[in-house]
Amino acid sequence: MLDSTQEETDHVIRYMGDQAPDLKVEFCQKIYSENVLSHRHDVWDVHTDKDRWWVITNPTNLYSQEQFPNMDLAVTFHVGLCLRIPRSEKTKLSDLNMEPFGECWRGISEASDALRHAQEVADYQSIGVRCREAMLAFADAAQTVMPWTSVQEKPKRADMKAWADHICAVALPGASNENRRHLFKTLLDSAWKFTNWLTHAKTSKWHDAEAALSITEHAVGLCTTTVIMRLRNVPDECPACGSHRLTPERGIDTDAPEDVFEWPECMKCGWEGEPVLIEKVPHAPTPTPESEGKKLPEGECYIPPKKPLRTLLKPGD
């Protein structure tokens, strides 16, 4: 049995209540933890009034111990499921807590879709254009929340290098962040130069387009996380216990339910930071078959249940 906080236990119990409301949790304990590809997966042994389950985190899922009597088998299956999760099941862009960088990541998502079908030089160039526009969208959003304060003349909104220097200086201030600033500036500058080259290159290959998307996503991802942590007032470590296990929590004001707040919470001791109002960012409407001019299939449609798989059917069932 591993140590766990009351918040972790409550999270697992709430998850069981959401996924299996007909079951009553009678016993719950963390029994194993493992890091796989920089992701930590915790395994919980959950006993209910009817059966037993493995609950494995990051992302959280549950597995019947009748179907997975061996914990190692359940962990292996869970990790494989995480690595091979279908594209249709990935988190929607509108569900990600990345305000105000939604437009930037929408561009990266479109570039990723285009890469799957790219075959010719013109296709690779278009991916360079998409990556370039995504970086400009990142700089534009960062300018909004980190306005220019220097006495020097404000650079043009499309001056990526100048704004990258400004964003990194504001998000990572002080001598202790010198190496981090250098890394992030170098990543942004390299991604900007490479995507601009790809946009006009006549001899580019598929791997060049892949490299452009990869370096853009990597650079923008690191910088987005850093800027958001700065905006949300997330400390480097918990001021109460020194733990690095900080996670974002969200809530609304009952007097103004349209306002969403976010704050950091320590998974070890339960410390909570001050709530910060989340800037409202409009999201593009989700396309429907009708809006895209597609005909709906005729006949009956089967909609899979959202509850977890409880039984594996066999031939003849």
C-alpha cells in the first residue's frame, strides 16, 4: 500500500461514482505507481459492494479485476491504450484549459491533420504556412496578456523575434531563469526560421514538414505552459509543503456562473492558491454533417454507451 492524500482518494471515489453509479465503494487504496514516458500512472485497488476494480490514472480509467486478475496486465493494457488512443477520442480543443491560446493550437491541429495527407512539395509548403501562422497566433495572444512595457518602441505584432524575447523575459524573469529563457528563445527562433524556410522551399521532403510541425508544437507547447502558469500565479512548488505535485482546479462564482476561475492545488497537502478569473475565449463552432453539406446515414444509428465496458461479449452471446 502506498501513501495517498485524502484528495486523491476522494478523486478515485468520485470517478467510480460517475462511471459506475450502481456500485458502492467499500474500500479504496493506492497500491502501485510507475512512470512511463514521463507520465505517472497510479494504480488503485477498489472494492465495491458487488465486485472489484483497478482504477489507473493519467488518464483515469477502470478495469474489472475479473477480466484483469493480474495488476501488471492491467497496467500494460492501460499504457498501451493511452499510446494508441484513437484520434476521435482525443480531447477536443475546446475542452483544453489553454486560454487564451486556443487559436494558436487550432492552427497546430490543422497542420497535424494536413501532414497525414501531405505528398507533394506544395503540401509541405502549406504545412510551413500553417505552422508559421500558429506561431504568430501564439505571439499575438501572448501580447494581449503580456503587453509591451519597455520604453523602447513597441515592435510590430508580426515581429516574432522581438515578441519572443519579450514573452520569455516576462514569463521567466530573474537570473535563476537565465538558462530557461535561452532555451525557450532558441526554440522559438529555430522554429520560426525553419517554418519560414519550409514555406518557400522547392526541394523540401515529407520529413521536413514533419520536423516543422514537431519543432513548432514543442516550442509553442513549452512557452504556452510557462505563460499560463505565470498568468495563473502558479508557484514553482507548494509554499506549504514544498511539493511539486501541483494541479489546476476550476470553479465558478455562484453569483456570476458565467465566470470561470482557476487556481493551483497541491496534491500532497491540499494547499490552494488564489483563484484567477479565466479570460473568455470564443471557440469555433463544432462542424456538423449538415453544416458541411454531408448527408446523414439512413437507417438506425447505434450510439455506444458512455459507461465503461462491463462485459466482453463472446460469440453466441
